Amino acid sequence: MPITDRQVRRDIEQRRLGGTQAVAAAKAGFSERTARRLEGNPVLPRQRVGNRRKRTRADPFAGVWTEEIVPLLQAAPHLRSTTILEELQRQHPGRFDDGVLRSLQRRIAHWRATEGPERELIFRQEHPPGEQALSDFTDASSLALTINGMPLPHLLYHFWLAFSGWKCVPDPAMTVAAHRPGWCTTPPFSSSTPRAIAAAPRLRQRSRRPGNCRRTASPP
């Protein structure tokens, strides 16, 4: 566990009050050996953090990051790090081994966060249980479909719950007026019915165009 500035100050304070090195170290919360090392270098740990952030080895992508890698990312921002590394290995045989992949991934992640294209904002919808139901009508009666010369009343009603994804499609022979709360007797409505769904008759009157008419119902 790293030594904090507070521990170092406490050790120095105890030494100034006349305490021995062992007692001061114990009250500061580290070993006597650490106390001797700190006395030889009385710089607070926070002031030494900057030295640790200095690069300890040469940049493996020097000379290719700006000249080759960045142009690839600008042309295809979603290009995978492994693909870029394979291209570098092809262009520079023997220079880049597989061990630099993690370094490349970190550099690319930093570039995408600071210089890459803006990310699309996504506002995820929340669907609490029992709050929302959806109704969908497919009305193709104007197409005058027939089967063996008999007209097909092409009206299909589709109902589903937003939270669970449970769906129900009633008998196509049912009339539009029958599509109201109470018609569905299968789970999850075996013991109850939704208080409000889309007003199917009004939907049909509003739209004379064949196709799908979707409305949202929010039970109170």
C-alpha cells in the first residue's frame, strides 16, 4: 500500500517531539525501515508522483503513430487494434511484435476519446412492469384478397407488453369491436385485464390507408 502525505507528516511530527524512529514509524503506520528511507529523502509522496509518470521505455510507435496509425483511424474510426497491428507488421517486418498490442489498444482508446468522431447519444427507454402496452393493426382489406374466390377479411391485431415482451394475436375472425380489454384470457391476463389499450375502432376510422397502425397504451 503506498505511503500517504499524512503518514509522512505524522512521522516527522513524532520525531520532532523526541520520539524514537521505531515509535514514530509505528504511529505513522509503516515500518521502521520505511521511516529510515523517508528520512533520507524527505519529499512528500505526492510531490514524487510526477516522476513515476515519466516514460520508462522508448515509444514503440514513434514515427508511425502520426504518420500511419492516425490516418488509418481517421479513415475508419472503428478499425480494430489487431488489424492495425497486422498492417504495421506487414509494413515494418520485424519491428512490431504481438507484445505491443495492449499499448496500441490504450493509445487508440485515448485517441478515440479525445480526437475521434463524436459518439451518438442514446437515451435508453425504461419500461416499468405493467405500465405500457402496444397495439398494432394490419389492415389490407382494400387489396381485395381472395382465397379460392372467397374474399379474405385481412385484418390482423397484434398486442404486446413493452416490459416482458409478451405477445398475443387473436383469432382473425374477431371483429374490430371485439378487440377491447377482456378478450385475452391467456397469461399474463388469466386473472386480470389491462385497464387501457389503444382504441381500435377509432384507429381504423382515422386511417383508411392499408398497412400498420401503431398506438401506445399506458394503463393508469
